[in-house]
Amino acid sequence: MRDEQALKMIAESPLIAPSDGYRNSSYVSDYDEYMKKYNESITNPEGFWNAIADELTWTERSSTVMTGEMPDFKFFPDSFLNVCENCVDRHALNPDRKNKVALYFEGEEGNRRTLTYGQLYREVQRFANVLKGFGLVKGDVVSVYMPNLPETYVVLLACLRLGIIYNTVFAGFSAEALRERIVSSNAKAVVCSNASYRRGRVLRLKDTVDEALQGETPVQNVIVFSRIPHEPTPMKEGRDYDYGELMAKAASVCPPEKLEANAPGLLIFTSGTSGKPKGIVHAGGGFLLGTYAYTKYQLDIQPADVYWNTADIGWLTSHIFVLVGGLALGVTTVLYDGAVDYPHTGRVYEVMERYQVNKLFSAPTAFRMLMKYGTEVSQRYDLSALQLLVSVGEPLNPEAWNWLYHDLGKGKVVINNTWGQTETGGTPLASLPGAVSMKPGSCGVPFFGHHLDVVDKDGSSVADGEAGYLIIRNVFPSLARDVFGDRQRYITAYFSQMPGVYFTGDSAVRDKDGQFWVLGRVDDVINVSGHRISTMEMESSLIQHGAVVEAAVVSQPDEIKGWVPIAFVTLDKTVTASSELEQELKDKIVDDIGSFARPHRMHFVDSMPKTRSGKIIRRMLREIIQEGTVKGDVTGLEDSEILDKLISDIHKES
Ligand code: PRX
């Protein structure tokens, strides 16, 4: 959309206050209190992070809170703590909390299990001893190739207990992608599940691991958890070991290692726009401090909450808001393995009803999918416990927001659209659900201790209500500390565009009420004949049409106009593509936005290339139309088979 239109929409967006009931039970219950605390946290960040640190368990704590500047900074240097001890031991050793449920596990196929903090404590110690038995020590890297299982949590927490740097690799990645991550992180061991379910299909993960490990690799051992016991799983003598057998023999006590707060804790690869994926390194202690604070205040976690985050463990969101942030707060969570709309469209609600989930965290795409399935489905279930809906990862368009608020939430829920990146290790922008009024589509306000700004290309702040580059002016504990093995790439990617600030690569607007609106990646804005058009706005327009299930808009260079928009549309199964429908959809965009936004071409496709967290990978669509094929990194795809079909569909049409 043109700047003026986007800005007008933002300027006119209504403020919707949370209900009094919610407000009164929140940690921060009004806006003035938020502003006061925020201003204090910016003038005195040491004070804010020190108070957060007071809520955690330390082995040894010095008086220095922070040192250095971007990109070389530290939080609590020469202080020692253990992330696992904070997430598990301090609940398990508390008589009031040891029998509290940590995880309600549910698999797509209907398998259910419950794990209390006390049980988690026992399992984690045993697995830490298993890791020790293989000679793994502090600073080693272990690759974890597992879906959302209680055992995945046990493995990751055991790594954190010993200071072993874990690297979760999304279990939908191909052998090639897994191999690349194993080799570039110099992983000494792999922990995997023998198989997994996805929409009723069995995915044979151990086969993928075997393929990834062909030839020379740094891996000496593979530990295999039998997720589907009847699935034949060939084991390589002397290299591969069964998780269950190892656990049965392992000693039950393993004290947590004393770890410096800035020592690397975890490693997660994220795709750049091109080239090799970057191994983002987070400090263990820094990640704990940040995620504890985000989860506490932005999700407003309370002792009685039953909270479900649908994100896959291969995506950092689960580590931020469940594995570390959530467990550090001692919350009860639902852990689900599989597709949330399988075997039927009401599956997500069925699970919510069973555990009386009061806080649900998911991706905007998943919320839009629920919207398409309709309120008829959600109404069949008892969702009366629901209080808070949270999203991250991509724009939450106002239509989806309104459906969530009015239809699913019956006007009683709080919606929190948060903004964050793998690199920020959390969500520097979000609402504080009890204190900040909502605006449909905005990403809320800066979190305590985070100085965000919107600037022009010279780094000067733009006026409120104007679009610019989103930057962060100060350091915070969960900001990535390095790109594994490539310090220069870390500095170039994030700190070279503007001196002294972290460059997010996103464009944004801060409105007159201090709320931020993230418009998209800097490269997602299309400039057609001098008109800046937000792809989000075009997609929103398409999605409003009853025939459309999903839409993505990318740009293609054009001799005359600079760039032209190309739309990709997935239609409802009951609708057939036709030139009339194409015309109708193009006209709708023209009506909603303006004639300059009329898509140059529209492709009807069966499905979109997506990450497992449900985000459409627009870069791949752009490469297909611009290059005829996908040349960049394809390792983030949920379903790698989709590309060939997509390329042939698109070329058939064009
Ligand atoms: O462009 C922004 C978009 O997602 C990017 C970060 O992606 P990823 O690292 O996969 O996210 C991990 C989340 C912890 C950002 O640069 N993004 C994220 N949240 C939003 C968003 N775009 C618009 N609105 C959001 N709420």
C-alpha cells in the first residue's frame, strides 16, 4: 500500500483496552506504570536486569551487571549459574511445585503423557549422565534432530545442565541440511528420534541422520529415541545407541555444572537471504535472563496458567517461551507433536478443551488457517478458559486479528502480536497484556530495557507516524553473541549498516501512541512507479476474499515501473481457478489499495513453500519468478517436495 494509506490505516487504528478482570490480575496493570518502569529501565538498565537476576538462582554472582558495547558486550560477567537448574531443579526441589505438571504431551496420533517437574528432574539427570558417558563435556556441540517430544526437552535440558551447546535442527530438514549444520557446528554427537508423524505419514528421521552422516563428519555417536517402536530402525554397531537402554543403565544423580553467564548455551541456524545459513549463538545466562523476562511480562505468566505454544522445537520461539522462559517460570505447558489441524480441523480446540488452555501462542498463518475453517468449528468446543492469544513471526493482519478477538475470543481475550527474531532471542516488541491497549495489527510497545527506534537511512529518528528502518539502540541479554565460527559475518550482518546500533532489517512505524507496526523485511516493500506498497496489505486484501485460503505477494523487476507485484494464491478446495476469479481478485486489490497495486500476474498454486512454523517463504517464490528456480538455501522448507511442483505450476501459467 502507498505510504499515505498505510500510515492512515495505522493512524486510525482503534485502541482496545483489555478487560478489567485481566488488567487487575496482571503484573503491570496500567499504561502509566508501564511507561514509568520502561523509562527507568532505559536510563538504568543495570537496575532492571539486576532485579530480573534477583528472581533467578545463581551459583555465584558478582556485582557487575553489564560491560562493553555492541557488538562486544557481556551481562553478569564472572557470575555463574546453570540454566537447567533454573528451569527444573528449583521447581522439582520445592515441595509445593515438584508434582506440578511441566508438560502435557499429546501426539498427533492420540498418544498422551504427562511429566511433572519432579519427573523431569529425574529424567534430565539421567540423560546428563548418558551424555557424560560418551565423554561429552562443556563446550562440545550436540545436534538434536527430534520433533516436539518430552524426550526432546529432557535432552536439551541435560545439555544445558552440562554446558554442552545444543543445536536443534528442525526435524523436517533434509539430510543435506542436517549434514551442513552438523559439519559447520562441529557436532560430536547427534540425538534423534527414530521416526515421527506428520499428517498421518511416518517420517523416518533416523534414515535421514544415516544419510547425513555418510562420509567424513565430526560425529562419533548417535543416540536414538524410539518414538515409533514398531518402525524398523537399523543401528550402526559402535556408533548408534538406543535412548531407552542407555537411560535404564544411567545413574540417577548429576549435579548442574557451574557456568559463566556469557558462555555459549545454544546454537540455532537461521537462513539469510542467500548463502549458507548462519549459526546464531546465544549465551546461556543471557538467554535465560531475557526469556524469563519476556515470558513473565509479555505472556503475563501466572502460577495456575495452562499454556500452549504450538511452535516446533526446531524454531527458537519454543526455546524462548517454553523450554527456557516458560520452565524457568514453572509454568504448565502443552507440548504437541504433529499438525494442529490433523486428523480434523477442530484438533487444536479439542486439545485446548482437554487441558483447559488459557494462553495460546501460535503463528499468524496458523491463526489465519483457523479463521478459514470458521467459527462453526471453534464453537463446538469449550474454550471458556481462554484469556490470551499470542503470535510472532510475521504480520498479524487486522482481519485475522478481528476474527481472533471477536469470533474465537468472543471479545473477552487479549491479543498480543509480538515481534522478534532468532537473533534477538526474544521479542523486543509486544504488548504487556494487562497494561497496553491493543491495536489490531500493531506489535505493541518496546519491552523494558530495550531502546527501539525507527530511523531513516542516515540513522536519524523519523517522526512518529512515518515509516523507516527498525533498529535497537542498546544491548540486552538475549541478543545473539556471535555467528558460530564467523565473527566477521556477525558484525557485518547486524552492526555494519549503522554505527553503534543493531540493524533488524525490518521496516516499521511508531505511531502517535508509541505503538510499533512492523511492515515487513526491508526487502518486502515493493516500489511500483514510486509508490511504496506493503506486501502485507495486498495479501490481507486477497485473504479477505471467500475463495482464498492463503496469499503471498512478491516483486519482480520491471523495466518501466521498477518493480511489479506478483501474487500467489491458494484457493479453497471447493473453488476452481478461472480467469474470471483472477480478474475479481485483481479488482479487489485495486479497490482496496489502488490501481498501482494491481498484480502484474497471479498464480494459483496448490500450496506455498513454508517453514515448519508455518511461515510462507516468500524469498523462494521471488526466486522462482525471477530466476526460474530456487538457487538460495532451501533447508528451511517444511516439505521439500513442494518446490518442483510449484516451479512447474508457475511456469505452466506464465
Ligand atoms: O521480519 C520480521 C518477521 O520475522 C522476522 C524474524 O524471523 P524469525 O527469526 O524466524 O523469527 C523468530 C521469532 C522469535 C523479523 O525480522 N516478524 C517477526 N514477528 C513479526 C514479524 N513481522 C511482522 N510482525 C511480527 N509480529
